[in-house]
Amino acid sequence: MEKEVHRVGPVKGELRVPSDKSISHRSIIITSMASGTSSVRNFLRAGDTLTTLNVYRKLGVKIEEDGDVLKVHGVGTTGFTEPDDILDMGNSGTTTRLTMGVLAGQKFFSVMTGDESLRKRPMGRVAKPLSQMNAIIDGREGGNLLPISVRGTGLKGIEFFNKKASAQVKSALLLAGLNAEGETVVQEPFRSRDHTEKMLRAMGADIQIEGGSPYVVSIRKAEKLNPVDIDVPADPSSAAFFAAAAVMIPGSELLLKDVLINPTRDGFFRKLKEMGADIQYMNTREKIGEPVADILVRYSPGLKGVRITGEDVPSMVDEIPIFAMVATQAEGETVITGAAELRVKESDRIKAVVENLRRVGVQVEELEDGMIIKGPQKIKGGSVDSMKDHRIAMAFSILGLISQEGIKIKDADCAYISYPEFYEHLQSVLQK
Ligand code: S3P
């Protein structure tokens, strides 16, 4: 489905964007490994997280829907059942990689596949260390590409350096570590999102964390995990789109409610502040171990270009596309480097951003691991291709709001992967 977004007046009011995707995935995957029933309030109902729900049901986990609460009846760390068919992971890298870690410790056979985008994404980063832990994993290109099969075994712990600071790799190894003899240690150059560690600790796992850079997490085999009650806050990656709109459109003032501001996730908001944006965290509080705030964002003229380096990337990895849209309106140069991981997301996001920016009249220099944008530039408008990537579709929709002639977005409905209500929410904050 194509969408066309035009220049508009200010965005105003309050908005609670949908719940966090990363925590929602984990609220099923990890609680499925508990001994007992966990409850999950405010679970994100979107393409990717519904994939997780279906997959864990196929692995024998009973998940009941009781109003707006999910009841996950955990089966214990080794209690999953062999699926009788291929597991469909849809578009979801998180479901696939974390589940590989879970399946590595289950003594049965399973096969996973996914959509056209997911079948191109590298899984060797998880398959290789899991194989070193003794799991038997195979797939196209020597186990790098879906379809992938896993035959779980008795695992042994390893020490692993997570060079790309991938939270998915770290999480897969920690979940496998719950079923491994000895200690499983993951080191990363910069701390990636730490929801898995937080949840495992809350569930009583034997997990040690040494902060700083490098960041080191170690885990030991768990006899049992306790169930937990989870209340999922709003997703900062979804809030970023509306914050960007408010910052760029004169007269805007928007209150984004109940947003997760975990420092491994709020890099986008911190960078915008560094550029001079008017962003305030209000009513900061804690929600089941995670920091949460209402974020007040106002129109911010005179933004200044900034640098993004490898160290900044993990805490804003999914926000780089929308960040690039804001950079077109900042004075001076914004240089993004150290972001090569973007090339292996739901689409090649460096290419998708650069090519689509050029289509709407923006000059941008492509780098192997990022891009350079000199601003401020006028956004003429035109047609872009979302490449069926939800974050590209939403980023260019927001850019359409400040374009001269409007932006048409091909396959805009892919927003449902993380944010099914995106276009309705956009309508609701636009002034009539
Ligand atoms: C995620 C981790 C990130 C992020 C993805 C969600 C997670 O990927 O891009 O959208 O929930 O663990 P990497 O871990 O591959 O960087």
C-alpha cells in the first residue's frame, strides 16, 4: 500500500506510542523458560512480536490472553516441545536469534525460516558461537542463512567477544548459557541494550555484570527461573519518529508518555539534545526495573550538526534513519560513522536512507559505514521506496511533513512490524 504525506502545521498534544518491541519479545521468550506463570501487561501487538507469540505457542508454551494481560505459563529452561513443522519467524531478527539460543539447549530438532528480508540476514553471528557451545546448527551458507535447523544438545559455556555489540547475539548466548555447563561469558566493546540481563536477574538467574567498556556479562546454568510480572513501557524507537516531527515543525509541542529511557536505548534523544533540541524528560520513574519518563518535545530551530561514531551507535541503532531526517534540517555537517550494522538490518538502511533522500532532493554522501549530510536543506518531495522496512517507511513519512510537494511512500503498510497504529497516531497529533 502506498501512502502520501504532505506538509502540515504543528504536531501537538499527548501520545502514548506502542510498547517496546525488544522488551515485548523478551517478555515471552524469557518467561517461557520460567517455572511458573508470568504476567505481561501492555505487550506490543505488532507484526514482529506476534511472530514471537506464535512461535512460542508452537514450542508448547501455553499463553493466555486475559484482557490486556498475557499469562505466560513457563515450561522451565528445558521443557519446550519439538515443533511438528517449520517455525515461521516472519520479518523478525530478534525472534530468530534469541530463539536459536533457546533451542540450542533443547534436546530436539527444529527448523526456522522467515520472509524474503530475514532470509538474507546473517545468522552465523549466533550459529557460530552456539556451535562452539556444542549445538548442532545447519543452514544455507554453512549455517549463516535461513532456513536453519537446530538440534539442541548438552551445552558447555564459552567466553565470547561480541565485536559488533549486538544485543541479539549477547541475548542468544545468555539464554543458551542457562542450559550450559560452567560459565558463559559475553564481552562487548560498548554495552548494547541490556533488557535480557535485567529480566534474567529479576527472575533469579546467576548472572554477573561488570559495567563500563568493555562490558562483561557472565551467566551460569539455572536450575530454575522464577516467573515475573512485566509491564512494558512505550518504545523509544517508536517515540523517536514523533519527537523528530515535533523538533522539525514550527509551533510543535508534544508530550510522549511513558517512554523507556534506559541509557542503552535513549541515544537518539541525547543526540538531539546535543544538537540543541528542546527535549525534556519529565516525571522520571522506574517501571519494573526499567527507567521511564514522559518526554516533552518542542519545535527546535537552529539545530547544529553533530558526529555519530561507533560508540554512539548501539544506543540509537534503530533510530539512525529518523536521525538522518533530522540531520537534513541541522546547520552544518552531520557525520555518521561506525554504523555498518545498518547494512544488515531489515533492509540495507544506509542505502535505503541515502537513495531515498536523493529522490526527495537532498544531497547526501554515502560512506561504507554511515553517511554525511550537510544542512539545512529544503525537502522537495517525490516518491520513495520503503524497501518493505518499517523504520524506513516511518522515517520518510515524517520527512514528508516538512516537504514542499509531499512524499509518496511505497509499501508504507510495513509499519505494522513495530507500529501498526503509526498513520492513525500521526493523524491524531496533526492540527486540523
Ligand atoms: C534488538 C537488537 C538490535 C536492534 C533490533 C532489536 C533486540 O539488533 O537493531 O531492532 O531486541 O535485541 P542487534 O542486536 O543485531 O544490534
